[in-house]
Amino acid sequence: MGVAGRTDKRKRLIDLRISRGWTQRQVAERLGVTDTYYGMIESGIRTPRLVLGLRIADIFGVRPDEIFFGDKPTSTDGIE
């Protein structure tokens, strides 16, 4: 993932957390990780494993691709 991808993911995670009025510690507690580790994910230093990425999406109520890949179309038009 390029620098722009990390920045986009970082912004999406921060926006989701702040829109719910949660601290990094509260998100980390919901995920069962340390607030330091979640902070590293949010800042782009660490990338969560698949299972944790799915849990992050679940607690925010969004699809994983909305966090980790942005708003790319999911259409299969033209794919056979």
C-alpha cells in the first residue's frame, strides 16, 4: 500500500472513531487490543491481520473495503 493509501485509511479510521465520540482506548477495548496497538493501526504504522480488520469494520458498522480500500466501485461489469 502506498503512502496515499495509508493516509486515506488513517483518515477513515479517525473519522469513524470521532464520529462516534470514541477514544482510541475505547476502540481498542472493543477490539481486545491495547490502545497503543490500535493507535499504530490508526496512524498507519501497523496493518491489522484479516480477522482484526473484519472486527474493526464490524464495530464501526461498515464494510472492510470502505476502511481499508476506500470507495472503490465493487461492480463486476465487464467481468466474465
